[in-house]
Amino acid sequence: MRAPEHPREAERLAAVDEIGLVGGLPDELQQAAVHLASQICGTPIAAVSLVDRDRQWFSAIEGLDCRETPRDVAFCAHTILGDSPLVVSDATQDSRFSDNALVTGDPGIRFYAGIPLKTLDDPAVGSLCVIDSSPREISAGQLQSLQTLADLVAAQLEMHRYNHRITRRSEENRSLLEQITKIASQVPGVIYQFRTCPDGTSSFPYASDRIREIYRVSPEEVEHDASAVLAVLHPDDREGVETSIEESRRTLRPWKHEYRVRFDDGSEEWLLGNAIPQREADGSTLWHGFIQKITDRKVVEAALLDSQRIIRRQNTELTKMADRAHQVVDDVSHEFRTPLAVIKEFASIISDGIAGPVSDDQATYLQIMSGAVVDLNHMVEDLLDSSKLRAGILRVDRRSVTIQEIVDEGRPALASKASSRSITIEERLGDGLPCVFADSEKVRRVISNLMTNAIKFSPEGGAIVLSATAGPGAGEATISVTDNGPGLSAEDIDQLFGRFKQTSTARSIKAKGFGLGLSIAQELAWLNLGRLSVQSVKGEGATFSFTLPTNDPAAILSHYFDSIQSGEVAGTRFALLRALATGGPRADEAGAFLASIVYPSDLVLPGPRDELGQAWYVLGCTDSAERWGGKLRAACRQRSASGRDDLRPISIGLEGQWDRVERFDDAMRETCRVIAKENCHGTARADH
């Protein structure tokens, strides 16, 4: 039964807000208090609970791994209604709590004792409580000790409230100070009035005393004649200063100019002048403004420009070196493939007896040769994939697909690899598996790498299980590969997914390969918005599992944002673009094209289809949403200019952008709202 609201609920909630602990980190002093309460009462659970609008928040808790529960099921929501302790010896026998989800389910509350926490004259904001899963009583001494602890916690809450008020007022003062600072920052140098007269003379009717620092003259020296200031203008900058002043006088536009002054001792300073002109009755022009030194800024800017030039040059050299390295890997890998194919083909011809009779020993040698070719070809594929992954050029085309389709496509190759060691593969694909959103070819590559690894480490004649299930998380499916090989130690697992890393087990059996397979599998699983993990005990085999999002927009977006948080993705902002492919029948082609022109870490998600065409969403990280959108539009224009009549025109518009750090939650919430709304209502707009 939900507890009624407190008669002074508004005041109570205001006090909770002022304490400022709801939604924050656990309080260390309160944590000590709940530990002591648990020890005094001999209960497994104790907590300091703050009852908020729709939840109770545990600012300290012992015995439960949670920080909040809904207010509807909170025992403490009943405690705050009174001034005395609330003791429930057996919740199953109390009509207020017998059907409570915390009683009928986890953690199975039976005993509860709570002391209201009050700050000054306000209603109780929460309680200090102890909880047990068995019915029991509490002694008067224990209750008195709880009350003492509650008084200490309440006093500490009042201190939090006081500090929160101080902080809030400090922030208000800081805001006011910032406003004053902004005003003061406009006058860091000399405040002045400068006048030019129709007869060509000029003067400084007013100048603050800091003109001595700026121009090394006194206010009095230039009050009627500005020539002493004009005399120290740098020869190379004097014409620019005079031209800018004349332009400001003629147009009455604000004057702003950077220039240098040079003094008799040879020293120079950079200055920045700002002023607002006004026309006077006699035709003179009077400027009101300020001038400040910017020499230090100019020095920094010059050093920064030099650094940027150096960095650009180094980046260019590094890019060229990386490109050359990737090209070498690609060239070597491709050069390997041709002779490998020839060796494999001729080995097959000889093995089949086409070139003449083959003895048993020769057949054995040919089988060994074919296996070696397969192993070497797999290593070449690993090199190519690793090169593309590190260069960020591996194309990812995610779409709806069944796990059965993925497994069926890769089954023949896996069966051939397993048969070479007389290993059987058992498939356990659960019934009613949901469609997943993935690049099927990349997922098959993950499965292939995991299966190849399992075949490599399983004993001759062993068995491997390839399974798929829904879950464990909402909106995802899991594919697993289980072997009965030698298993992995904790040290092996720590270095398992590193590039060019081989575990002690791999070294002990002299496993072939560069140590890239699992690293590639992990990156490909991440590119498919999933997670690759391993469970193993030394000597008992290993299970490698990876998740994939189901083909549901909410699930896909949730996994996308999780992947961005866990991966190394460049860009300071999230940007959501909406593409519309209009006319023509080839909707899938438009989606595949979009996937080909974005980064592998970006998300291309199909939207609604209606009479205007097929909508697509493109979500990614970038430093400039405008530049990114412009780059994709340019690619779409280039595609349209190819002259093919069967290609659908694609227009791209910006739906929103958010700071990746400060507005991560906003980006996730707004993106889900926009995409879920359109997929629900099937609307489409022609954004350009």
C-alpha cells in the first residue's frame, strides 16, 4: 500500500532538495552510521533513506546493492508521516506491507525499524532504518541507540543543508561577480576620449592614468595635443591606424584595431584599441573607448601558429607513414593470396589423382600442405582486417538479419576446418530468436575467428558448441562458442584481446598465427554494437560470447551509445542527420551507400517509408556537425552525378547536435525520441 503524502509535503521536499544528496555519491559519515546501526541491531541491511518525489534515495546503505527504490514500495515513506519510530516485526502480517513488492520479492523484507530524520522544524526528510529478511523484535536499548544515531545523521543532514545553501549563495555571488568581471574586463588598459577636429588637430580630452603604461605619456601631455601618442606609433602600422580611424569617423562605426608602438629605447608593444565614435555639434568626432596591451597574447599566438605548422607537418608525415605501412600490409597480403591460391589448387589436383596416382604417404603430405595453406590464408585475412580496422576504413553495413542466416552462410567453411581435426560442431540456436541489427559478413568473421580459435585449442576428436540465445540484457541476443580445450588462466584472460598477443596456452601448443584473431573479433563485435567476453577456468575449456542488438530502434540506440562510451571514437559532439532517398525502388541501395561514406563507428538506421520515399538516420561523433553534413551531401551529389537512372536522390538535413560530454544524456534521450516518434507515426519530411 502506497503511503499518503505528508501534510506538509511541499516543505518536506524543499528540505530534501536543499540537502542536495539525492542522486549523488554515498555519504561516508552516513555510511559509517548505517554500518554501526547494522551491528547494533544485528540486521543484514541498514540504510539512510531520503524520500524524494517518486523514489527513495539511499545516501548510505549496507547489505543491498542498490541506491534507490520507487516511493510506492518504500517503508520509509510511512516512517516520515510520524514523529516516532516505525517498527514492523513481520511485514507479512501487516496489511500495509503484506503485498509490497519488497516483501513478496527481493529482498524479502520481514522486519523493519525506521527512525524519522528531521532537520530543525521541517517535516521528516527520510529515515535511518534497519531491515531483516526474518521476523524479529527490537529491544528498547537497540531502539534508543538507533534514535541516537538518527539524531547524529539528522544533524549531519542539516549541515549538508546549510552547506548547500552556502554553495547556492556562493554560486549566486559568483554569478554576480562574473557580471562585474565582464564589465571590468572591458577596461584593462587606458580609458580615454579621443577627439579629431575639422582643422585636422587631435587630442585626448580625457585619459586615465594608465596611459603612462600604454604610451609612456601623462594625461596632461596629450589633453590638448595627441601628437606625442601619434609619434610612438610603429612606422609599419601608422598608416593602418590612421586609415581605420578615418573610416570610423566617416561611418561612425565602432573602431577596433591592433597595432604596435615603438619607443625611444627600441622596445615595442602590441596594443588593441576599441572605441565608439559620436559626432559633435562643431563637426568634431569624439571617441569613447579603451586601449590595452596585447603583447603577451601576440607572442603566444605566434608560438601557437609555429606549433600548429609543426604539428600539421608532423601529422602529414605520420599520415603518409601510416598510409605507406597499411599499403605495405595490403600489398604483401594480396601478393601472398595469389601464390596461396595456386598452391591450394595444384595440391587439390594432385590429391584428386588428376596428375597421376598418389600414394598414402603423398596424400597425407598433401593434406598437411592444404592445411598449412588454409592457416596461412587465415593469417593473411587477419593482417588485412587488422590493417583496415586500425586505419578506420573497414566498411560496416548493418541491417536486419537472423542469426540462423548468419550461421547457415558460414557453416561449410567451419565444418571443413573442424573436419581436419575430427572435431564435431554442435549448434544450439534457441527457438524464436529475434532478428538482430548487424553486418552479417562481419558477424560471420567474429564467429569464424572464435571457432578457428576453438578448433585450434580443442583436442583431436573433441567437440565445440556454437549457441545463440536471447538476452542477457534487454534488446540483445548472444552468440557463444564453447570448447573443451585447456582453458585460460586469469593472466591469459588479461592479455587475451591485445594485438599480436599470444597466451601461454597458445605458446605451449605452438599455435599458428599472429595473435590477431581475438583482437579483430573484439573490434568487429564492437563495430556491431556488441561486447565480446570470455569465461574460462584453467583446464576446463573456455566460452567466448558476444552480444548483438535486436532489430529494434530503442535497442539499437542503447547499444550504440554504450559502444561510444566504451570505445575510442574521435569527435566532441553527437550529430543526428536525417537522409531521405526519394523516387525509385532501390531503398536498400541508398542505405548501403550511406553506410559506405560514414565512419565505421557511425550508425545508419532505417527510418519510416512513405509516399515521399525512404528515410534514414545517420548518428555519429564529430567536431562539426555542419562540416560532417556538408561532406555527406557532397558525396550524395557526386553519386547523383554518376548518371545512373536507378539511383535514388538523397537529401540530408541536420536533426540535432549535442556536446558529447556535457549533454550525453540529452543526446541519447532526444535521439531516441525523434527516431521512435517517426518510426511510430511513419512521418517523413523532405529536409535539405
